[in-house]
Amino acid sequence: MEHRQTHGGASAPGSEEAAGGDGDAARLVGSDRVLAVLKELARFPEGVGLDELTQVIGSPKPTVHRALVALRRAGLADQGARGHYVLGDEFLRMAFAHHEERPEHVRIRPVLEALADRFGETAHYAVLDGREVVYRAKVDPPTGTVRLTSTVGGRNPAHTTAVGKALLAHELATMAEVEAWMGDSPLVPRTPRTLCTAADLYGDLRVVRERGHAVDDQENEPGVNCLSLPVYATSPTTPSGAVSVSALTYRTPLHTLVDAVDEIRELLGPLAQPYR
């Protein structure tokens, strides 16, 4: 999954770094900087030193250190014996408690387990966040030495993934809506098969609506294909997210998943269709 670096906002009165030039305008200030430090800590499960963290954040060392002090005081960061900083136990407690209490997570986990067991491949549950999807749950197959490296909380571009296209098909019904969603930022290709034009994406989303499921034919990662269905866990009319079976192509070709789409829909049960 890709990491996205947080960029700063405008300076507030009394901030440590008042805007005084082109470089200053992009600097992180106040709470934005504290949050940026928190997000960077998540990238270093083994810990990171102050010097390295300062370089990554791009702020003065005393400023980053003050942010770390604030995070440690709140229990959101800890400092180990080597002086390296890691996410704090309180942050992990809150994150895991919040994740476990998500209503959709509780309902969908058994479905993911059934899918992973049936196909011997990884099952995901993801939600749409702008131009990306965020993985909320993942179940690996019970057997098999080769597994996907996706993680809960990880992100991927929506246009490259089956889960993303399953959800975009619900939101973008016209070419104008697809073009507005793309804006001035071009769609980045992840593989030679990625759909990157408005016309191609619109055509694919129209097919998704017609057949009721989306596919990723090695569009996000070579050697990996997916089939996805929208999930109606919290709303009678709007998908809360999408479930996918993500398979290694040499082990489970895409046509195998497509042929089993009715079985996948059966395993989803009432989650696969809007409430009546």
C-alpha cells in the first residue's frame, strides 16, 4: 500500500513559522504538524530517531521534538530505550477498539472468512475515500505460502481496483460525473492495463452497473486479479463499501472468479443487495 505525505495548511496567528516566502507557505504549522508527526510514526513500527523524523517531516528539530512531547503526553507516542519513537499504546488501543466496534466490520468479517476459505485467496472489505479506497478488513486464506501484502488501513487508487470501481459505479453515472471526479489530475497507471482516460473508465463503470460486479484484470498489480461486489451493510440505498476476492492469477484466474460470482453473491447474503 502506498503512503501519502500530509501537506500543510495556512499559518495561524502566533504560529512558530509565519508565512514569509514561497517556502514558508507549504510548511506545516500547529496541529497539522503534530498530526504529520503522528502519521509518520506509523511508517516505522520498529521506531525512528528524531534526526530521521525531522528530515522526513521537513520542520526544525525543536519543532518536531515539541510535537513528539505533546504526543507522548497524550499517550499517542512512546520513546524506547534506544531513544527511538514509536506509536504509543494508547493510540493502538483506540485504533483497535474503534476498528473492532465498526458495525460493518462485525457483520462482514464472517463473510470474508468464508470467501477466503472457499477460494484459498485473500478477501477484502474496502470503502471509498475520494480518489482512493481504504481497506477496512482483510482475511488471508487459511493455506498457501504466497499471500498479498495489503494491510488494513492501506490505500489504493479507486480506478485501479475492483472494489474502487464497484463503488465508483454507484456514484458516477454519467461521463460528466466521471470527468468532474477526475478534475485536472490525470489518473495514474499502476500497470499497462490500468484504465486512465475518462472514456475508458466511464465505459467500464457502465458495464459494472449492468452486470452487478466489478473486476480488476491486473490493473492495480501485475499477477493479481480481483472480483468485487458492493456491500449494503449500513444503508438501504447506498453501498457502505465493497467486498473483493483478490487472487494470484497463476493460482486463480479471473475467469474462475467470474464463473463463481453467483456463489460469491450467495455467501454475501443480504449484504449483497439493498434492503427492501
